[in-house]
Amino acid sequence: MAERSTAAVDVADNSGDEPLTAKADQSTADGVAQKRERDTDSEEAQGSGGTERPGKASPPELHSGHKLARRYRLEECVTRLDGFSSWRAVDEKLRRAVGVHLLPADHPRARSVLAAARSSALLGDPRFVQVLDAVEENDLVYVVHEWLPDATELTTLLASGPLEVHDVYQMASQVSQAMAAAHREGLAHLRLTPGAVLRTSSGQWRIRGLAVNAALRGITSETPQRTDTEAIGALLYATLTHRWPYDNDAYGLSGLPKDIGLIAPDQVRAGVHRGLSELTMRALANDGATASRHETPCTTPEELVRAINEMPRIRPPEPEFTAPPEYQRTSYQQGTYGRQTSHLGMGGPSSVPTLPSPLQSRTGTALKWAVSALLIAALGLGSWQLADALMEQGKSEDTNRTQTTDTDDKSGGKVQAVKPLTIQDSAEYYPDGKPQHAGDVKLTYDKDSSTYWRTYSYKGGPVLAPFKQGVGIVYDLGSTQNLSAASIGLYYSGDHTTATLYAADSLSSSAPLTSMAKIATATTTGTGLKISVKKPVETRYVVLWLTAVPQAPADEFSGSGYKQAITDVKFTG
């Protein structure tokens, strides 16, 4: 039985002791309902060394309605802990909700928080909740980040029990890949708890607080990759067993009994996927083999990604269909139609007298002859009218032949209705690893033409290659749709903008273009671009790829050069 490692305990333990004074217990710093964060005197709140706890710094005395930089209006305090506070706020310039971390400029960790926020912002990976601003102003340090109202944190998902095996597999795969990418850029999380992992309405997993959450609490680690790997193992354990893999209760989950040590998930709960159970132990038990098989431990997120890729892929469950109700046969099918119902009485079945046919009399005979004559006359008149209509049609056939159109030949006269397609999610697409402004992609479909996602300004153009192959955004339509056209609003006009649509397999920001199906291309010199498809294409994910942009003058965001900004994107089917 593998021994528990203490590296993940210091990072992941967040059970806490006393509630905070903050009143909002239904929101978090990213717009996801959860319990209030709790104040604690543990090492986790003080930092791994326990030496950086501020003695004099206190949370800034701010209130709802206070405005930062004449732009960010504070709405609700959702966390107040250890000298800093977190708020739900509104960016009045872009008219969107944001989250804000606030702490005094003389706080012992103010400089490390600023450095962590700026490093995280440079990563620009859409799998992380994006840092939008990091500023020191008026004796305050504040960090502004995305607010995700459509996301649900893992703590809330676990409240109803363990997750379905495919959801666990997707969570492990996406979180491991994201953390591996962060560590390649020298960034660590160090506080990867169930409250830091979110699932969006489209099923994508996002991570919040990269580097920043640890800096706010003074958490450090001499082995950051191992720390984050063990934290992912703890998340796997919780989602598979609905238990916390340590001997303390945390995040609404019961811990393991103190006298049994760390046991494999498939020994805690029946029916746990064997491969995921072994993967969990490889991430958690870094000082030895797993309980069931002698596998090498995973000490970095990169090794965990390779281990997941070596597993057989876990597919989503088949949809369950409700069986239709049993077919009810009619009385005719049951053979009772036309039967004479027996009426049981004292004398047995009653007899029904037989009525004579009404047409057997002299009057009936005359009536039959009259009806026959009328039928013969009607047939004769109908035949004459049919022959006359056929003759008229033969005369006008040649003159009408030249009036047929291509529309009648191709579509049979049917006009297909145009249906607007709703964009459910999006991410910036940058296969070269160099994003433009990943945090602004949602502004391209917010129904506000004054907001936009923009590219950087380039010296060469209009064609961006060979210095950069292109820039773009991948959109999620929610489900497979028949895509027939796209309408794209552009901020800059000029010679010239070229855009191409591709059908993608996922919301990935780095999938190669060679793995996608090209849909259509269009070029414009104005601020509106229409891309039409000859034949509708079935796809859920659509990549909008710009390969040429016009020359534009300098503005408040960038200098003069070749650049473009997208204001509105609409798809129709």
C-alpha cells in the first residue's frame, strides 16, 4: 500500500476552520456558485514556509460602487482573506462582468502577486481563466480577470456524487494538458483544488488562478511540477470515489480513515474504472509503485499526459432512449368488428329481425335506374373536360418551355429557409503558440458592434505570410449544424482582408489546419465580409482564419501597420 505524499497536502488542503466575514456565499471570483472561502491559520494560508503572513497589512476599505481606474466598478465582495479581497465587478468600458483581486500596495506579497499576474497574462492559453489587467495605483494593487457565469466549479459538481467515467477522463486529459503547457512556459499553479477547476456549458474544462492564487497566499514549492501533478491526482481521486484522498475532510468530501493510508480508488468504491484508478495512484503515490501494478510514478504533468494517451480512449456513454408504449390494438384488429354482441337474458341470446332490402320494391328499381343515368352523364362530361384540358396543354407547352428558370431545375421550386446558428463558446486559434488577444474573442458575438477582438499590428502585409501564417478564432456551435454562410463585421477597411472557414473537430487552439476540412474563402476591402458555402457543411466547430489584413493608422491600442479587428460574427445554416 503506497504511502501518502505530503507535498499535495500543503497545496490542496482547504477545508478551513472559521468562515470569513464576506457575506456572498453564492459566487466566486469567476462567477461560479460555491461556498465561501474560509479563513485559516494553517500553513496553506501563510505560505509553505509560514513566514510571509502579513502582520500590519489589512484589506482595503472599499465598498460596492467604488470604481478602479474610472473603469472597473466593484459590485460584490466574494472573498476576504489574509489581507486581500476578491470582488465581482463590471468593466464599464467593455460592458462585461470581471473579477478583481485587491490588496494594499504595502502588502508583503503585493510584488509577487503582480509578477504572477503578468506572467499568467503572457501565457494567453484559453484553457486558463485569463488575466486581463494587473495594476498598482493609489496605494492599491489589483488584478482583473475573466468572469465565467456559464461555468460550474468541480466542488459544485461533486456535491451530488462522483462524476461519470467519461467526464473524469475528459477532466484529467484537459487539465493535465493545460498544466503541461503552463510548466513548459515556467508557470505553476500550486493550488490546484476542486475550486480552481471549472466546467463550461460546452463541456470544456478551464483552470483559474494560475500562479496568482498561490501568490496571493504565499504558497511556494521546491518541486512545482510534482506538486501540480499530485494535485491532479487528488482531483482524479475525488471525482472517481467522492472521497478526499487524505485523512482530513475538504471541499465537502469526507477524507480517508486515518489508520488505513492511501488505497486505490477501485478499492474504495465498486465499479471504478480500472485504468483511471491506476492513473490516479501513479499521480498520487510518487514515492513508489501503485497498489495493484508496478507502474512508474508520474512526477510531472507531461508524464501524466503521456500516461493518459497510452490508455484506451474512454468514449461518452450511448444516449438512453425511452421505449415507446406498447401498441394498443383496436377492436377491429382484435376481430370483434361486425360481430353480433350476445345479450344474455333469461331466454338466452335475443334474435334480431332481418329487414328487407330497401331497393327491392318498384320505387327502388326506378331509383336505381335514375342514379345509373346520372353516373353515365357525369362520366361523359368529365371525359370531355379532360380531353379539352390536354389539348390546351399541348398547345401552350412550346411557348411556356422558355420560361423555366435554373432555380426550378435545381431546387424544384423549393426555397430553403435560412436559420441563424447560435455560438455557444469560442477560443482564440493560434497553432504557432503565439496568441493575439485571447481574452476578447467573446466580444465578436456579444451583439455589440462597438466591442471587438483585434490582432497585433504587423509591418508586412496585406498577406501575413511568411512571418505569420494567419490569426483566427474557433467557434463552438453547441452541436453539429449545417453551416451554409457566415457574416463577419470588420473594424478596419482597406486593401485587403482575406478570411477562410474550416470545419474543426474540437475547440482546440493548437490543432493543425491540415487536420481540418476547408469550407470556403472570401476577400473584401470594406468592413463587411460574406462567406457563402455552395453546399451546407455539417460541423460543430468552425475556425475563422485571417491570412491577409489591411493597412490601418495608429490608434489608442496599437501603432500603424497591417492589422484587423472583428466586431461581429454570425453563422447561418
